[in-house]
Amino acid sequence: MYVGAALAVWLFDVASPSGVAWLRCLGAAVILLAWRRPGRAAWRGRPLLLAGAFGIVTAGMNVVFYEAIARLPLGTVVALEFVGPVVVAAFGSRGRRDIAALVFVAVGVVCIADVQLRGSPSGVAFALAAAAAWAGYIVLGKKVALGGNGIDSLAVGFAVATVLLSPLALGTGGVWGEPDLLVMGIGVGLLSTVVPYVLDQVVLRRVGQARFAVLLALLPVTATVTGLVVLGQVPSLLEALGILAVVAGVALRSRDPGEGAAVREPP
């Protein structure tokens, strides 16, 4: 996921952020369609509507996130975006343990991201829009995982989103004349969409959306650890405390018995 994010940032020099997000969607659609080849049933009726809605929300989330990080520091955007999963988890909470877990996660995310609300007001608006879209992604993703056609629905959803958001392709003019940049754009779709979202579908079949939302808070932890191991970026005391807080929150929330036990993989 973070390799894909790095590729996307490099592409900002030759394409607009929304254009890069569209390339990501296109890449994901091409790869998933070639892999899964969904049957006719996936292209009509309720499965099509559900997959299409999921694809549009997900692609829209990527668009507003890229627009936000083009205007604000990445840490600020990530912290604001986590409002979405935390709200979903709050709606799924049932007791003091859940509330304590959410508090730990919220505090941890803020510490790691070191939020500073400054800069472009439009950037803040884009980041909050990404938070809302992320919440929608979790809710619709659960429905797709349980009531759709699984990964086939991802292929259909991203194909629908690619077509409906095709006007954003106007911001990708500098990519099409450079084969290496075009491959990089497809690579963003593979690394940042196909691999993680397919894994999300597997996870969402086994756990509730509230627990899934809290587990997503491990993303800033992963980013911090990746920075330490790969880039030699030693976290500050505040960041280290944030990591501990997020881990504590996830540990608390993950102890719920039996959640998702009735959900089984199809044969």
C-alpha cells in the first residue's frame, strides 16, 4: 500500500491528483476484470447496483484523498480521514470496553499524525470528504462481502467507477505519452487497490464492520514502522505513545467473542 502511495506522489508531477486517482481505478479495473472475468449475473440487477455503488464510493474516496494530500501534509490528512472509521466503530460499539478502545485509537491516531489544522481550507474539506467516503467504504464493503459476488463485485465496481469518473482522465495527459509512467499508474492500482481491497473482502467476511474499522487504525502504525525500518525515520516520543495507544485500542476491541463467527467462506 505504501509503495503504491509513493508511486502516486511521483505521478503528481505529470498528472493532477484526481487524474492519478482515476488511473489507480483504471488499473484496478483492468487487473481485476482480467483475473476474475465476472459472469453475466454480476452485471445486472442488485449485484450490479451494489458493486457499482461500492466502486464509486471507493474511487471517490481515492480522489478526495489525493486532492487533500496535494494541499495539506500527509499526517494531517490521515488523522482527519480516520474520523470515518472511528465513527463507524462508534456506531458498532456496545459497552465500556468498546468506548475505551475507541478513545485509545482516536488519541493514538492524533498523536502519530501530529495533526495541525493549517493551510488550505479546501484541503481540510477534501480530507473530511475522504473520511465520510471511508466510512461508506466500510459499510458498503461489508454488504459486498456478504451479499455480493465477492471479488467479482470489486471488478464490476471499479469498472463502473472508471467509466463514470472518466472525465477525470483529462488530468492524465502527461502520462499517456510515457510508457513507464503509464505502467506506474497501473502499478498504483495493483499495489494500492487490488491487493489491499481484495484482502479487505476476505477480512470483512470474518469480522464485523466495527472491529474492521478499528483494525484500520493499524495503518498509521504500519506507516511509522515502515518509515523506521525502510527510511530510518525514528519516531518521536509523541509518535511512540501514539503507537502504544493504537495497539492498546485494537487489543481491547479485538477481544469481542464470536463476532463474525456465522460468516463463512462459500465453497
